[in-house]
Amino acid sequence: MSSITSSFPVALAGIRHNLNGLSEVSQQVAHASVDGAEAVDHAVSAVQALEYSNGVDASAAALKRANEALGSVFDALV
């Protein structure tokens, strides 16, 4: 059961990391558009955003599976 519960912080850290990355990419694009600052390659930014989005999805799926596994363990104990 400890391997199930240890999955929760890992999945949450993955979600947090990928949301921070997505926020950073979106801020870079927004600032470049408004400030006329350094040029941003929008294709690269789009790929990075998709990678971070997929990372959030994968971490959320891992969290869901760990939650389901923990629920199954509790059901078996009752």
C-alpha cells in the first residue's frame, strides 16, 4: 500500500511542474506579443505547450489510477 500512497506526491508534483511550464510558455508568448520583446518561435512554443499539457494529462491519469487502487485496497479491507 505504501507504493500506492507514494504515487500521490509524485503525480501531484508532475501536475505542478507541467502547469508551471505551461504558464511560463504562455507568458513568454504574451510578453513577446505585447512588448515587442525578443522574437518567439510560435511553433516551438506550441510544441512546448502541448508537451506540458500532455504531462498534466499523464500525471492526472497516474493520480486517478493511484486513487482507484487505494480505493480497491480499502474495499478489500472492509
